[in-house]
Amino acid sequence: MISSAVAALKRGDGQGAQSQLLEAERRHPRDANIKLNLAMVRRTLGDLPGALEALNGALAIEPYFFVALISKGAILEQMGRIRQASQVYSDSLRIAPPIEQTPPALQEQLRKAQALVEGQSSLLREHLHERLGDLLGKASGESLGRVNECVDLMAGAQRKVYHSESIQLQVPRLPAIPFFEREYFPWLPTLEAATEVIRGELLALLEEGMPGFAPYIQYAPGTPENQFAELNHNSRWSSLWLWKDGVPQEEPMARCPQTTAVLAELPLADQPGFAPTALFSALAPHTRIPPHTGSTNSRLLVHLPLVLPGPAGFRVGNETRTWRIGEAWAFDDTIEHEAWNDADETRVILIFDIWNPLLSAEERDLVSALLREHRDWLYSQSP
């Protein structure tokens, strides 16, 4: 009966098509497709409230009926109920199939829906910041970061809450803080003051052709490469290690004695067999490190930019930052993060790990012992 109604609509007999679909709906009240087609006919007849009623009936039967959902958004938009349309479009986009797998007509509708959602999100974000201006002005540091992200999530400007996802060891109940405030690390100015000293040793290495640098990703054969397939054994992301898994690297240290001395005075993570880790990380021109997470939230990573030839950026969770020479930061690398170098020359930073400052001394000892015992159990002979 649906095909007969569609044929009637094509002949210009909208009322006849509606009558046939109403009869089909009477016989099959739980058929969401009949209601979807009834909505299409009513929209053609100019009965937008009736079309909306039919779509709501279809969605009551199948709440994740994607075509009905995006059709509802289109009708609300046509009725001038833009904010409600944006919310419905947002819901439909969450369950939409990949755009390239949809028919061309639907692709255009999806793009329009996305544009409307983004526009409304921007307007709502501006509205919320304006209305909450006095309260936001009282916040600072981590609390301001949390509140701003909360506003962005409410407005739809950000769609995902990023959590800590450790590959190796997850310490429960630690907050997932993308970038830690500088107050946790009173030694940061000491590190930053040594930027030119460290940079000088690095530049000497670069002039020599980067001796000792090797691909950062070096998976053994048979290891799943996942998002790192393009960078596995590829020098586009390379590194020179000063400490690796807690072991000093003698030759690089000999080449960089002043850098080694600076790092030795800092509170590096001390996890025998695992940390400290310290390295120069070089990213080739127009190269991107894909989103990934680190090994354990018991530590943080520190970045000190040394060579920035042009546009380059870094994202942790929902927060994106731009490097500045001599300005360091500490972040939780178990929160999804990525980096990119859009410049025409290589970008180089110094990376090293430190303890998560929210761990007590007792917890640090326990984490070190836990990592060690797990490793020993894994590689020892089973009884």
C-alpha cells in the first residue's frame, strides 16, 4: 500500500495518497515506515503539524529511526523552530551512518544539518558566556578550565568528555586533568630558564644530521599497528632518548651534558624499569601524530618546545594549545592527545615524565612496586 500511495503522490493526488496511508496505518499501527511516508505526504500537502505528528509516532515505535529523526529536524526548521530543529539534528547526526555511505540527496541534508547545529552551538556558547560572565570572571586556573569546558559541552561546541585511559596501569580516582596548572610545579621556571642551553645542544645535533635519532614508533612484527601504521619505523616522527624506561642512555647524554645536568636536578618520575623517560622528539614537516593515550596516569609528561619553524599544535582532550619556545607545560598523556607540525621544517621538543602530583609518596612507592611485580610475573617462568 505504501508504493500505491507514493504513486498517487507522484500523480499529484496528495489527498488520495494520505487516505491510503491512513488506511494502512489503521491496519498496521506499529509500522514506522507507514508513518514516515504519511509525514512525507502531509509535508507535501503543507500540513507541517500533521507531518510532525506522524514522525513523532514513527519515533515512538523506533526511537533510533534515523531517517524519521532527520526528517523531524527538517520540518521543525521549516516551521521556524530553529533551536528545536538544531537539537533534533544533533541527535540524528550522532546516529547517522558515515556520510559517504548515504545517498547524495541525504548527504546534502546531513551537511545542512551539521551547518545549522554548528551555527546554533556557536550562538548558544556566546549567549551562555554573556549570561554567565560575572560568575566566570570569579573562576581561575583549573576551575575556569572545567567551567569553560562545561559551557562548551552544554552548547554542543564540544561533543565528547575525555577520560583517562591508561594502556598499562590505571590509578583509580585520579581526576582526568588535561593540562595541570603551573602551581603544582615550582621548578618549571628553572627548566624554562635553561631553554637556550638545552636548545644549543640540540641545534648542534641538528647541524650534525641528527645522530642517534631513530623512529619513535618501532613495533615488533606482528604487533597491531592501529593508528600508528604510517609512523611505524618511519623517521617522520623520530626521537633521541636520554633516559629510556629508567635506563640512562650514555652516548646521547655524553653529547648533551648540560641538558642531562638540568634534567638531573628536576623531580623526574622514578619507576625502576619504567621511568624516568626523557627524549628529544622531532616531528617532520607536515606530519601529524594521531590521537592516542599513554601508559599510566601515575605520571605526567612535560613538554619544552625548542625548535618551532612554523604552525604547530597540540591537543589534549578538548583543549588545544600552541607551543611557544621556552614555555613548558605538564599534561596527562592518558587522556587522548595528538600533535601536528604544519610547518615546512622539523619541529623539536624536549619530553620527560614526572610523577602525578596528586599521588602521595606512599602511592608512588606502591605504583613502582606494582609495575615491577607485574613485569616480573609476566616474564618469569610459570610454576
